[in-house]
Amino acid sequence: MRAPLEWLSEYCDPGWEPERIADRLAMTGTEVERVSTAGAPTTENFVLGHVLSVRQHPDADRLNVCEVETGDGPRTIVCGAANVAAGQMVAVALPGAVLPDGTKLKKATLRGVESDGMILSETELEIGEDAEGIMVLAEGTDMNGAGPGSPLADSLPISQAVLELEVTSNRPDCLAVYGVAREVHAVSGAKLAAPPWDEDAEATGEGKAEDYASVTVEVPELCPRFTARVFTDVQVGPSPAWLKARLTAAGQRPINNVVDITNYVMLLTGQPLHAFDLDEVPGGELIVRTANKGERMTTLDGVERAFDSDTVLVCDREGPSGIAGIMGGEASEVSERTSRVLMEVANWNGVNILRTSRRLGLRSEASARFEKQLHPALTMRAQGVASRLMVELAGAHLVPGTIDVSAGEPKPRVVDLRVPRVGALIGLPVDAETCTARLEALGFPVETAKGSGGGGAGATLRATVPPERDSDVRREADLIEEVARLGDLDQTLPSTLPQTPSVGKVTREQALRRRAEDVMRDLGATEIVGWSFADPVVGERLRLPEGDPRRDLIQVDNPLSGEQSGMRTTLLGSLLDAARLNRSRGADHVSLFESGRVHLRSDAGAGEGQDQAAGAVLGRHRAPVTEPHRIGLLASGRSPAGWREEPREPDFFWAKGILEALCAHLGASVSVEPADEPFLTPGRSAAIRLGAAGRAAGWIGEVHPLVARTWDLDGGSGFELDLDALIDSAGAGREAYQDVATFPPVHEDIAVVVSDELPAARVREAVIEAGGELLASAEVFDLYTGEQVGPGSKSLALRLAFRAPDRTLTDDEVAERRAAITDALGRIGGSLRG
């Protein structure tokens, strides 16, 4: 929302600099992204001029030499516009003026004639798009009390600050200039002008509105209110300069006075309007209905669009003439030939408008407001303002009466506010008088509830919610928020927050989840937050076969787009998207992790007592959808070279090191065993198992080259781990302590020859089982393959540490354990190497 400060000041002018207004609005919940300037950077050297005479340039057929009075005497200005004439009041830029495009004006000699200034067109001031001729402000020497030489800024907003607001979905009132003015009034205390809809136009037309038009609403649940007024003797033409300037500053393109009025009123009141050429509406009959499937219409942007059966259309006898709440059609567009106008101001179902807008890929200023669910009462506000402007600017006659088809206007919402509850909720004392003053400044009529003890500290206030805030303020907490945000929290908030009763603490699962995320950051990975929504083709891109449950995405009923119409079943897609984005922007190496939920369909026929840690719900039947929490890692690109390290690609063993470090920090034992995944490189992928029971918990490996190529990557490796399973297997949070051993360990190294197909983890597992309680640790530290062990075999070197907590071990005790280890290795096909 672009709110020109000059326009705002008409309704509330605190006399502050734009930056201060922006700061106060931002501190009270109305975010201002930036303060920009519309028009010239400065108003200096822009004045009103009176054209005294015009003669043909002696050496140029298309140039005129004008004598212009600018308050300091006549000056000669060469002008190329065909419409310049003596007697006009015009906008003049004197030498030294800086135009909106940054050009600084100087005296110039044009074909031998010195030009001491410039007569301006709309485009040169950026207040319109008419570049064919100069902008004629008036005929004669006076313009609303301003004469030649008067500052142009006193008559036209040629340079104005614009507040660019980021309006949240619950605040449609801030999509209106008057709504923003009310916010400025509330934060500054400056006087707020009366609402622009307080006065209506006088009806001077013949007959009644019903004599000219009729409206039938077939879907009142989708169109709660439809109002229409009729105007005759309409004179369609250019809008006045002040209106064009305001629309342009607000980001709208001026078209003609009738269309500009609809846009102006929408920006002022927050309620969209639409003008029909009544002569192009057969019989003056409008019908609001849902579309027939496949029905088509050409909209005002010149695009022919097809509709589904959920789209609401405004139709005439011959077919659709507009998409409800989004865009009108070409058939009844206002043109220069228009002399009778039907002004539609309607209220629509916000959810339906949002869905239709997204389905059609068509979003307008109107749909942006309607989708936030406007109140039906706003329709007549807009009708009143539009009617006055139609009479004033288009010379129209308003026909008496308003066609008003309504499903019933909801009663104003009344919400009680307990004054003690305000202080209890925000932690700062606020009395009843302050609550009342703040709410009334925001447009909430307030009275003291009967029987609440008057206006004292224990009073209950009763606030009536104004129509423009109906979709936002629904309960007591909402009123408390309104009171709190006007409380200058940046000034009054104490340095030490008030003590409040503790309402809970972090659970072990939450604490370990946070610890896991901290460990990943400590290991050099950068956290990302990916979309939970996924592209339906992500399973195909990951090479998942038909029937793989991870390919069966749960569909979103109301997707943001076709590319985000499903719920993700794996974190890998999000990680690959983020890796591609960063690599394409010059990152040579990325190491990313994400901690988040995936969404899977449950297995059919599951019985009682499902594993809650894995995301299921305990009970007799499994929930239709499970949302297990996963932690995933992906690295791509060669790591930077170190002082003693060469650059290296992140391979399987790099990812395995990160996985083992993560599990070690949480006190969980982890192992991997060969397993294939469609998106991982064969022979460089494995399944992750946790705990002594070897619980399956995820995958690890190098990304398949075809998958990497699909994401424009040169490779990568990583893992995805069920975080709930990791927490369930972790010893952290339930540690057991034992005395520090004071007796020395006995260290021995052994070399074991086994088949090269036997995993090292299986060898280590056999050694640990045979070593018994006296074996404190067994670690693999070397691998050898070659002639000395023969083809198909490998030699693994393990470092063993034997220790007893209560004595120094003897050679016989160690020899006994060593013999048991030798026997265990023999049972898996291994032997000690001499």
C-alpha cells in the first residue's frame, strides 16, 4: 500500500517529518517498508505561469516562442506543444529546477532563441501519462487564489513523500488512506478529519435507479451485498491534475475521470468499486451467479479467461461482464462514448475471491482487499464518496435511490474488556481512562458495562467494533492488543520484564532437538527453513519408483501455486533447492541442514500402541497422516583448502563423520549398513541404524549423479535422520555417572583379515561382544588391501583397550579375552594377521 503523505495530511496532519510518522507507525504495528518520493526531488523553482502570447518559432515549424509571466516579469520560453495558447495557467520549471528524472534545468538556446525555463507536461512531472501537450491548469490569471509566480507545490502535489506500507492480512483497514490517517491520529494525537463518506451527493437525476437497472443475486452466500447507483449525463474525459497526481503517487495509472474515481475511492475507503457503461448492459440487468464450467470471458487486460464452477461472475443477459471482486470485462467498459454509468459497489466472500484469484493467476488491487473479507457496511461508504466525485468531476446527475440487494448486514460486534486483564496480560498497568482513550482513537466506540463498578480499576469496558476492523477484532485479547500497541512500548517497557507465573518448561525432547540443531551448526552446517509444500513432480525428480510411499504426496486443498500443491515427504527436495540457489549465486561450497517435519500417509491396518516418537498417534487406529520430525544434511561443492588440507568433495565418509559426531553428542550409538536408495549413488549409500537393537532411522550417502544434474549440481552427499528416533535412542538427558577409573588400561593392537565384503562395523561388533566387560573400547584405525592379504580380502587394524574398575588386569585375564575375540572373529570368517 502506497500512502502519499499529501493525501494523508488532508485527513490527519501531525506536522511531523515523514520519517517520524513512519517510525511511529512501525512501532505500533503498521510496518512501513520505506519512505519514497513521488515526483520531483524538490519543489524549488517550480511555479505557476500565465501564458501572455504565443508565436511561431522563426526557424522551426514545430516550436513556439511563448512569453510567460512567472511573477518576476515576462520570460521567453520555447515550447514544442501544439496545445499551448495565450491566457493559459501552466506549470513552469525555472532554471535550477530538478525534474523527477534527475535532470537539472538550465537556460537553453533552441534554434537561435534563448529559452528561460520549461512549460511542463504531465509526464514531465510524473503525475500522468499525457505527453502530447502541456498541462493546462486553468484559463485566466487566477487559480484558486494563486497567481503567476506562486509556488506550483501550493496547487499541485509535484513532490511528495510516500509511505510504502507492508499491510498484514488482518488489517484491511490499512489498505485505505483514511484508515492509515486514523492510525496516524492514534499515534500522534493530531486531529482526524471527518470521514469522507459523511456527506452524500444530491440526487438530481430523473426517475429512480430501479427504472434504469436491476440486480439479481443467485449466490447470496458468496455475495452478501450488492449495491448499485445510476448516473446520467456523464461527461467522460481526463481527470483533474490533482487527482492524477494522487493516483500516480499511490501507484495507479490514470485512465479517465470515471475509472479514476473508482480507483481513488477504493484507495481512500478500502472498498473496491466497478463502473459499467449502462448502455452496454442489455436491459440494465445484472445477474450474480457462479460460472458454468468452461465458460469464458475477455477481461479488461485483454486476456480471454476460462472459469470453473466456483468462480463468481457478474453477468448481463448475454453472458459474463466481470469476474466478481477481481476484474471487469471488456464488454461493458467505460469509454469516451459513455453517457450513463452504473456504479457497482459489492461485498464478496473473501475465501472464494482468494481461491479464484490464485486459480486464474490474476490478482488485482480489488482482489487484494476482498480476499481479506471486507464488511458489507463499507459498500455504502464508497457509494457516497464516489457519487460526490461523479457529480463534481464528471458533471453527472445522480438518479435517486440505490439498488441494494443484501443477505442481511451483520450486527456490530460488541466485545467486553476487563481493565485488570489488560495489565495482567501485557505486564504493564493501564487504567480504564487510558484504555478508553486509545480504543476511541482507533475508532472503537467505548462505554462502561453496566454493573462493572464504574470506571475504576476493576471496570469492564464495552467496545463496539467498527466495520473496517470486523475481520480482525473478535475477542478480548484483540482489544488488549490494540491498547498495548499504542502504549509507546519502546519508551515505557521496563528494562527488566515483570515477573509472571511460570507456565511450563522445555521437555527433554525439545531440549535434545535444540541440542541436535546446535551440534549441526557447530559442525559447520548452515540451517535452512524450507517450504513444507512440495512440487508434485519432486518424487519423479528424485527417481522414486511407482509405489514408493514418498512419491504419494498429500495434496493441499488451497495451494499457493501448482508447484506447491503437495506436502513434502522428505527433506531432501528442500535441501537440494537451497543448494542449487546458493551454488547458482557463486557459492563454491555449501553445507546445509534442516530440522523440520515431513508428511506421510500412514500404513493401513496398523494396530494398537503405535510408536508416538515416530509421529503416529497412540490408540486403536493409526492417524491417516503422520508428521515425523527429521533432521537432514546436504553438502555440495569442494570445501575450501586449509593450511594443511587440500580441497575435497563431500563424500560418503564426510557425511558419516557428521552423523557419528551428531549421535555422539546426544549419547546415541549409530551404525550404517549397505542399502540402496533411488536418489543415492549405488555402492555409496547406506541405511542408518540406532541403538543396540539397530532401529532403522534414515539414510546416508552420496547424491545420485542424475538427481544432482536435475538440480544443476555437480554432486553432493548427506543424510536424513528421524529425529524422534534419535532422541529415543539418546542417552543425553538421562545420564548415569560412575567413578573415574584409577587403574591403568591395557592397550593392544590387532590386525584382522576378513573378506572385503564384510563391513568394518560387523568386525568391530564381533570384537566388542567377545571382549566382554573388560573391553573398554575397540576402534578401527587402519585399512590395508594388497598382495600380503590376497585378492578379495582386507586387513583391518583395531586398537583395543582393556580395563577393570577395581584392579589392574593381569596378562592371563587379557589373554583370555583375546582368545575369545579370536574365536569370534573366526565365526565371521576372519583371522588374526601375523
